Amino acid sequence: MVSLAAKDDIASILALVKDPEIPVLSVADLGIIRRIETGEDGHLTVVITPTYSGCPATEVIEADIANMLKLHGITDFTIRTEISPAWTTDWITTEGRRKLEEYGIAPPASKGKAALLGHEEVICPQCKSRNTELVSEFGSTACKAQYKCRDCLEPFDYFKCV
Amino acid sequence: MTDQKMHFDYLLRLGDNSLILGQRLAEWCGHAPMLEEDLALTNIGLDLLGQARMLLAYAGEVEGKGRDEDRLAFHRDTMAWRNLLLLEQPNGDFAHTMARQLFFDAFQYQQFAGLCSSSDERLAGIAAKSLKEITYHRRHSTDWVIRLGDGTEESHERMQRAVDSLWGYVPEMFDMDAVDDAMVAAGIGVDVAALRGEWDRYIDEVFAEATLSRPEDSWSVRGSREGKHSEHLGYLLAEMQFLPRAYPDAKW
């Protein structure tokens, strides 16, 4: 039987689950946790969202969340995936954006249509120059594009806007 | 056909389109002209595979016969597939792959934009999620068709040849049959025949910038909605379905 842990406690447990492809980020930083629901009977439901439709990390994340909950003695739970409204990079937290940049991945640019149309301003995570150039809109994972910096000449990943 | 069967058929068409094109793009893995394109084509293929999973899983539930997305993907023979003929055509050279991709991306962008307001909320959710990805796909194929068309003499000639050779597969995308009509009437589906004008405008703009000539409407093929496919689909399925057919019920 599960102890009736407060939602805050559950949230702090979930914050320990890292994204398998960008391990500096937690699933909470990425905005993957939609809701935490606790029933009167103590049953816990964690509602998550996939990032990209075909992202292979989604299933790993689900398994990691289950393991982390079990590790903290919670066994009476369900993890459910909802796709609507569609995940957006706007849900990445301020903390998440800071961690991305420190890790060497440029965080997604400003919100709005300009970004989706490909007119975003991308800042080099190494030298902070704005003088950067798109190499390819597709990168090592579904969520990243490849850029290079014209000033420090370093190639870098950009977490693209969706 | 019952409403339920038509709903299933409609979802199957959408899911099959994504899966078959995704499989074709996966064939480029390790073979693309440069590393960035290898990543791009497989990324786009992965997005399409993700769409296919959502659509086929839903189709299976609507059908109600206990078929999940894997059962639908790996245990159907050629005649049971409902993907557009365009999408099963072989990759050819990079220009052929980009022409096929542009034609479909431009179509799918409009189709899924329409599906976002479907009365079927689950389908609308899948469409809204996919549309963000399709926006990237369309920009990618558009850029390449322009770059190759307005490139060197060699790239221009090959891009034109690709566009010419796939042009006859375009009209099928905009066909409507009884299932489409019923789905439009129910507020679930999109009237694809009405999308042709906007598709033509988009493609004509790309052709103009790419210095490509719009091909003559001299021939066309159709039949996928009745399961009549080109010979290419059989070979594709033979490869895609090999493992679950050879080792039924194999698990990771």
C-alpha cells in the first residue's frame, strides 16, 4: 500500500528522472510531466507527453519514471501518455534552458511563429556570439538542429523550436 | 460499409502513408549524399514512424478486432495496404527522393492542418502534434528542390527528371471516394479534392524559384484505396515485415 505522499513530494521524486538523451535535464525541466493526480484510494497517476512523435526516448522515460517511483516505495501508480495539447519547447523551464546552455546546447529561441518559420536567432552556447549559421535543421536527435558559430568556429547543437 | 469500418479505413490510409514513406526514408540510412542528410532523412522517417504508430494504434482500436499497431504494420499483405502509390515508389537518386517528399509534404501539411479541426478529437490531437513536424519536413524538401533545380546543369536536369517521373502519382492524393465523402460528412475527415488549388500554388512557387518546368498532366495512376499497388510495395513489405514474419511473436 502506498503512503499518501503529497503532490510536491511526487514532483520532487520525478525531478530526479533524467532525460536519457540529454542527461543534464530532468523530465520536469523538459516539461514532459503534464499532471500528477492522486486518487482518494492513494492511487497515483502521472500524465506525461511525448516530445516528438517518433522520439525513441519516450518509452525509456516512462520506464525510468516507473523505476524512480518504485525506488521511493511507491508501487500503486499508472503512467499515462497524452498528446493533446501538443508538447511545445515553450514548456521547457527557465532552469531547463539554463542547464541546456551550460551543457553546450543552445536553448530554443523566442516563442512564436518566427521560430517555426525558421527565422530564429540562435546564440552560440560557447562564446555567446549571435553570428551563427544553420548547418542542418536535423541533428543527432529528433529535437536538435546543427549550427556552427562564425566567431569561435565551434559547431554546436540547437534545441529547435516546436 | 459500416461507419466503423469506414472510420477504420480512413485512419488506415493516414497511418499507412506515414509508415510506408517512413520506411522508404529509412533505406537512406548510411547511404545519403552527406552526413547531415543521412541524419535529416532518418529523422524525418522517425517522425513519420511516430505518426504511423499513433494512427495505426487508433485504427486498431476503432476496428475492435484486437489488432494493435504492430499487427497492422507487420501482418498485412500488399492488397490490404492503403498508402498512396507515390509513397511506395523507390528512392531513386536524391532528387527523386526530394521530389516525392516535396509532393507529399505539401499535401500532408494541408491535410493535417485540416484534420486539426476534426470532430474526432483523438485524430485532431494526432494531427496537431504531427503538423509541427511536417512544417520542418516541408521546409527541408522545399529547400532541396530549389537548391538542386536552381543549381548546376547536372542537378537541374536530374531534379527536372525526378519531378517529371513522379508527376503522374500526384492526382491520386486528391481523389475522393465513398469513405472520404462519409468522413467529410461526419466532420472527421478532410475534403482533399478541395486542397488541390492551394497545393498547386505552393508547388508552382517552388518550381518558379527552382527554375523547374511544371510537367504536363499527361498520365496518372491510382488504385491504392482499393489495395491495388505497384510492384514496389511487395519488396518493401518483404524487408519491413521479415522479422515478425520469420519469428512470430518475437519480443525485444
